[in-house]
Amino acid sequence: MQPIGPEEFDAIVEDALDEVPEELMAMLDNVVFLVEDEPPADDPDLLGVYEGVPLTERGDGWGAGALPDRILLFRGPLTRMCADTEELTDEIAVTVVHEIAHHFGIDDDALHDLGWD
């Protein structure tokens, strides 16, 4: 796929987020979705990452002044691995579901067992 600009990528992210079941999105607590151009240099193929405190690890006092958890999507590797916009939209949706699972405390091993790796 040819490189695309930030505005076009953001529009595709919006379309991909619309593909995630509403019931799942409604269960998120204090999460923001962000896009960055590239992942850290030590993991150049990383498609997305969850940064935050999973729901399973939050205590009673967690919410007082807590910043939102973040799900980061990396435009570079996502666009490089996809052949077209349709494939990119699907891959972003899968990446978002994968990172949302981490928000719910589901680790990579469990995701692998469920076929979400």
C-alpha cells in the first residue's frame, strides 16, 4: 500500500472503530485512542500498544485523578503490511480489539489461545 497521510489514516481508523462491536466499546473505562507515525525503534513492526492499568488491576482509589489509558496505533507498520484500504481497515479493527483485550486484563498468551495474535 502506498503511504497515506495522517488525515486519511485517521478517517480509516474511525471506520475501523465503527467495526468494533458497540457492546465492547461501551465497556471501556477511561480509554483514549491515539495514532503515532512509528512505534519505538526497538520494536519497528509493532502495530499497536495498550498503555494503562487494566480493569483487573484497578483498586478502589484508582479513578481519583487518573489520566486515561491509551491505545496507540502505529500508522507506518500498519500501512506497510496492508495491500489496500479495506485490508488496512480490517487490520486496524483487529489491532484495536487486541489492545482493548489488554484493557480488560487479557494477556498475549490468552489472546493467542483465542486466535487473536
